[in-house]
Amino acid sequence: MDNSGDSSTHAWSTPVGAGVAGCLGGVILLGGAVLVSNDPGGSVLMGIAGILLVGLGVYTLVVRPRLELAAGYPATLTVRGLTGRRSYTPDRVERIRLLSMRRVGRRVGQLEIDVLDDDAEPVRPNDGTGNDGTGKDGPRDDTRLLVFSRWDLGTDLISVVDELRAAGFHVDDDR
């Protein structure tokens, strides 16, 4: 879901309705845990499930937007987590991959972004052979892996990948 009003900025996050539904479902489970207090095992399990569901709902409401793209020169990719926001320019992003895998009889997508740590040297331009000058295949040792699903971004991952590619980020995708 594109939650932005400006066409040069795109933001993606879990829909608000999903967070509210998670909070309400958790409260209902907590209420049910109190109502079935004559069954201690069931009450404890319902209570734990209710607390986890409320936590997930609060998390989805607090961590918004989860991913934000500000177009410009250079484009900036901002990721929001519980510890705050971190922004990355294309030279701080080593790799963006769109993966598609089979899970329980259906295809599930996953967006992986390898970003460099704050103290790492920027990515050197690729010479077209897949070699970024590190002498190794695959990600460098000083990267962090960020993984997003459709749940995290609230939209089809292909549209997110298309926006990232249009903003100047190099994207590997297996579709």
C-alpha cells in the first residue's frame, strides 16, 4: 500500500486495520483467558496468545512506515524498526533481491536487502562481472540483512521492487 501523498516519496507498511484487528483479537483472547479460569492450562495458553497478539498489533501500529523511498539524487531508502530509523543511499545498499518460494502449496515472496554497516566502506561499482572488488561471491561480511514480506509492506512486493529499481537501486529478482 503506497501511503504517501507526494509522488517522489513512497512509503510501505502493514495496513492499520491489521494492527487494530491484532490488538482487538488479543484483548478478546485475554478476556477469554479470564472467563475460562476454571481450566488453568487453557487459561495460560489463551493469555500468552493474547499477549503475543496484542504485542504484534502494537508493533505494526508503532513501526510505520516500515520502508520508505525518497526519490531524488541520490535516492534514500529508510527502514524503520523498534530502535528507530536508518537511511541508506544506493552506495550503502549492497544487494536487493526479490525471492519467490513455494510454501504450503502456494508461492510466497520475500524482499531481501543487504545493507552495509555504518562503519563499512561503500559499495564499489560493479564491473559487470558480478565482482564488486571484494574478491568474494555473495554478501560481504560487514552487511546486515533486512527481510520484508507482503505483511511488512502491505502491498505486492513486485510493485515495491519496481519503485526501487526506478529510483536507481540495483535489484536482483528471480521472477
